[in-house]
Amino acid sequence: QVQLVESGGGVVQAGGSLRLSCAASGRTFSTYTMGWFRQAPGKQRELVASISSGRSTYYADSVKGRFTISRDNAKNTMYLQMNSLKPEDTAVYLCAAKRGISSSEDPKNYDYWGQGTQVTVSS
């Protein structure tokens, strides 16, 4: 069982930055592929970025060059550095964990989810 807790959300002006953290319980954090998803009102949950156990990364086209995903296995924590934020980045951001080689883009493939943290970008 893995418990995930996000932090770091808030309200920021367009062009600003935020750093999200996802703290995980358990001893096997390093074996999981981790992902950051977001969900805006009335929209489907979408993958923002993911990082594998081998530290391979994936980014949605909408955030490439602006967001950076990383993980610190010694601290059981994953991060999402978000720069040059835009109003369209406004959403609840959730972290998730999965095992295996299934696609990291499909939320159905993830086994554990955090509660989410709100990010609001004002124009």
C-alpha cells in the first residue's frame, strides 16, 4: 500500500512559478513510475508529466519547456517545478504511482492516487 500526499499548490500570477511535492509512504517508492496529472472543472484528467523508476521522463506538449519533473528516492518524494505558468494551467494537480510497463499516459493504469492540490493562475 502506498499513500501519496501532495503539497505546494496555491494562487500565482501568470508568468510565475510553483513547485509541487508528492510525499509517498512505503519502502518501495523507487520501484514505481510516478506521474503528475491535472484536472480542470469539466475536463478529463490528463497526464502532465511522468518519471519512471529509471528516471525516464515524459511531458505533455502543453508543458514542455516550462515544467520539470524529478524524484528523490532517498526522501520518497516527487516534485514538479512549474515555471512560466499560464491561466490554462489552472487545475487540481494529483500525483499517482504505478508499477509495470503499461502506458504512463492512461490514468487507469495507476494504482495509487493522492488527494490533489489546487493550482490557480490568474491573468
